[in-house]
Amino acid sequence: MMQQLPADGVVRSVCPFDCPDTCGLHVTLKDGRVTAVTGDPDHPVTKGAICNKVRQLPDRVHHPDRLLTPMRRVGPKGSLAFEPITWEAAYGEIIDKMNDIIHHDGAEAILPYSFYGNMGILNAEGMDRRFFHRLGASRLARTICNAAGSAGYSYTMGGSIGIDPEETVHTKLFLIWGCNLVSTNMHQTMLATEARRHGARIIHIDVHRNRTSAWADECILIQPGSDAALALGIMHILIREGLVNEAFVKEHTVGYEELAEEAKRYSPSVVSALTGVPPHKLEELALLYGRTTPSFIRIGNGLQHHDNGGMAIRAISCLPALTGQWSTQGGGAMKGNSWYSRINHAKLERPDLLPDRKVRTINMNQLGYALTELDKPVRMLFVYNSNPAVVAPDQTKVREGLLREDLYTVTHDLFLTDTCKYADLVLPATSHFENLDLYNSYWHLYVQLGKPILPPAGESKSNFTLFKELALRMGFEPELFDMTEEEMITEALDSRLNPMLEGITFEALSQKHWMKAGDGRRHPLPGKLPTPSGKIELYSKSMLRAGFSPVPTHTPLLEPETYPFLLTTGPNHSYINSTFANQPKLQKLEKTPTLHMHEQDAARLGLTDGELVLVRNDRGEARLTLKSGTDVLPGVLVTQGLWWDDEASGRSPVNALTPQRLSDMGGGATFFSNRVEVVKLDA
């Protein structure tokens, strides 16, 4: 059914961006335009607070550079020379190209490339997945973000199962591990701040002293890629000091003896050499953790982006079991929480429609390889909800592939992104304010409905509409594709595979706006977990069968030590990946891409604070403004944010430096296992 748009005034909406908080929004409308965006004070978790970048949504939605009509390339790739065309012409060209490729090369020569630029379930993993499954295209392993950590955590807990974040107001010790919480999960900082009023202590463990470090009570800097060693060092001291909750371990875990044997190897002196954490500081941290209940570990996203990232998360996830934190309200850990509100992906995406179940899968982290080196080349790339010419690793290879004249590229976006430079067709996309969609969170437990509050800008279409209309023009089955958003939301909420969605329906969400998975009941951990044993697995037979150590262990990074520095490329405060990077107000706040370096390293290289330097390795180079100090350890570099190209300033993507190697588990990215050198520009 057609959704009626609201009149002027304040209406409810949902934040759609790739952020754990999935905030409830209040949006002010006047004369068909968004004039203000604030937080919804009635939302049970986000409670009226939102980040500054989302407050700038009026500028994004009504940006003068919004794409409003389909466009066809008329100049060389990279030139941004396009002419407007009709949707019918665009659809005709896409279908003719697809049919020609299928006839000559097979459907697997077509590759979709997407991620979560829009987290709405229908527009991120709904009609698009169904369309490409039915087409028989190559499958995309969407592993650029959380795959390694999810795999490592699941070996311990059976899935993305953490505590309800609302319970962390009862926590007495927070370990914020590898997470710039203030910039990337602000409502967890609000809950932790409330707990601190009642005596909680907050410790930040990271490779970079950042906004979260300033907010926390203490910051512990560590070497990149050494997180598993630190976790095992804490275990060593817990066991040595008799701080293991033996009753909990006996009842709720398997494999303690094997884990304890491995932990013997990680004495404070050994761990200090690996992590850079002084032995006395390690002792203090372990004793505080072992003697404080409830304790909560918020495991961040960045530390999994290493060669050993899956094992690092695996090691950290074992810690709460040793001290029995899961049995106490406010105790435990969280990497993600998607297990609670997981939707019926099989019914939504229909992988059963694949004509060939053995069709190849291409890892999105290896797009550069896929576009330049495959024996059976990709002939069509269909990009939506992503900007691979900025976000994908090894940009030199990626852009070399995108420049191929025999590669036909379609992009669907709100703006002419860097990826659009290489497109043959550019299609205008709606903003989430123009869509009906379903949202869940990978942090809190609420499912939310976002209703359209604006008409589509110009001739823009949602991902749902684009792939529905393409499917029908391709002659695909109407009973599978000629459906409404309401019908697909109903399919996604089918609770037969997840009883915690019982009672959450499209009709109920239309009235209530949000509903909590599990109907608000507390689900104490550990109950019976979805691990093979039903318990927390400190020793995992599944890992052994997969070729891993069955207990956590530390392994060194694989990047050859050809260059002297390890570079971490984390998020900044005002962008989400490359989203928002084209908004002048937010650009002004971030100023310029910056490189954090220890002052001793800067002095040794003769570099001065504020100087423009060249960062390079065998893969590529980037120009960054130096910021020297003590915010990183010697030998460590950090830069924040993914900036769009700017030829005038010579700015190029920092992902020109990062590797396409895959992590130890889950096929994840290894952005941070990246060695570089830094030189003066005049050198």
C-alpha cells in the first residue's frame, strides 16, 4: 500500500547509518523539506541524544549535489562526463548488457558490490540479494567490517550474543577494548557515564589515545595486533592468583584445563614484550578485572582488522567466563548483539533461487584482485550502498580494475562519489527519509520501523524499487518480486527461526515504532548457547577441525617488516566510513587528514608537527598532515577517516596503502596489519 507522507511538524524516524546505536530521531518538516533533526526523547535506549553528524542530515538530504536523474557516461572513465537519460533507457541498457554477458560469459561474470551505507534491511539485504540470487551472479562475501571478530566470538559463544546494553548501568568495571566509543557508540558512553556516577571505573585499551581515552578514567596503549597476547596475559594472572570462578567454569564452560595450560606461556614479561604494556600495569589491570564484579568488556571493531583479528576477539571473549561475569547483571561482554533480533534471511533473500549453488564467491576485500586477475573476469560490477573507490583496500589495484574498458559498471547512489568516476551508468538513490524500511541494531535489542517522510528526490529510486523493477523487466517470477515493502517486511519478521521476534509484526511496529526482541524479558547468560556443547567453549573442537588452535593463542602479524611503522586507519568523529565526507560543515570540523606519530619517531626523522608528509609502501602512497606527540606508542601510526579525493590538495585515499590479505577467520579485512614508511615530501 502507498504510505501517506506526513504534514509539516515533528515526525519520528530512525538513523540508517552503519553505527551500532540505530537512534530514534525526531525530524522537523516544513514545506516539504527537513529543517532539523534531533533525537527522539522517548526512545528507550538513545533517549533523545544523537551525534553531530546526524544533526547535519538536512544538509545531506537537500544537498545541492544530490543525484536526481539517471546518467550515462559520455567521456573517458574517471572524467565525470555524463549525460542525463530516462529510467527506461537505463533499464534497457542494463538488461541488454546483463543478457549479453550471460549469453557469452555466464551470469557469474556479473558481480554485485554493496555493504551498509544504508542499514535498512529491505534496502541493504532484501530485494537486491533476491535479485542477484535469481540472476545467478557471483556471490559477494560481505566481510569488510566484522567478519573476523564475529567468527572468533562465535567459536566461544555460538553467535553475536552479548549482554543487553541497558544493563550496563549496573556495571562496576568497563574495559573498552579497541573501540573509540565516544565517536562510534555514543549511547554506550552515556550508559557507562551513568554507571560511573555509582562508582564504576572505565579503562580504555587501544592503540591510540583518542576522545574515548580522554573520557575514560585510564588509557592503556598497546601495540597493534597484540590484543590476544594481552588477553592471555590477563588469564595467566587470574589463574595464578586464584581469581577464576571455579563453580561457574565447571558448570557453564568446556575446555578450562586446556586454556589454563596455554595461558602458562603468557607471563607478564612475555606479554609486555609483545604488547608494550609494562608488567606492573598488566598486573594492575588483571587484578582489577579479577576482583571487580560485575565487569563488562565492550569489544570494538578495529582490532579484528588484523591478520590475527579473529583469534584476538576469540581470546578476549573467554575472559568473562573465567571470572563468572555472565551470571551477574551488568557483567559479560559484547562484540555485537545481532543474535537477538536476527531476521529470517532465508525467506528475505531467497538463496534457494540460485541456479547454480556452486557459483563462485568473491570476497569484497579482494575487489582489486577480482577486477584485475581472475581467469574468468568480472564483466559487470553493480555498486550500491558502498563506495569501493574509497573504502576497499589496495586502491591502486581497485582503480586499475575500475578503469578497464571491458568492465561495465553501474552505481546507485545519492551523490557522484569517487566510484561514480568509473561508472558507465549512474542511478539516483533515495535517502532513507524517502523509504519504508525495517531496522535492527547490532548493539541494542530494539527492532524499528522507518516510514517515508519525504517524496523521492527528483527521479531517485530505492534499492528495493530498483531491483524489483529490474527483476520484472528481466521476466523473473512476479510472485517472488512483484511485492510491496510491507509484504517483504512481513517475510523478514517471520519468527519461526527466531522466537525472540514473536509478536513483532509490521502492524505492531506501525503503531509502536519500536519493539524489543524477546518482548523485554531479560535473557540471562549463560543459558543453553548455540555452541556445539551448549556451553561457553574455552576449547573449541570446531576450531580444531577448521585448522585453528582450539584454545586462544597469539600469532604474529603477517605483513613483512620491510617498512618501519604499523599504520592503523580508524574512523574519525564526523564521518561514517566515507559517508558525510562531502558535507562542508563536517569537513570543516575534521580539518584535514592527519597522521599521529610518536614524538620520538618524528624527532628521529626530522619531521615537525603540522608538516605535510608522504606515507608510502609498495602498494601506494598518501599525503597526510603530521601530528606528533604521545598518543601512540613508538613505531605506531594512526590516521582517522576516509576522505574523498581532492585533486586540488593532492589528497588521495589512505586505502591505497592497505592490503587485500584476508584475516585468520571469516575472510575479514586486514586494514591495520599494514606497514609503511614516512618521508618528507621534498624527499
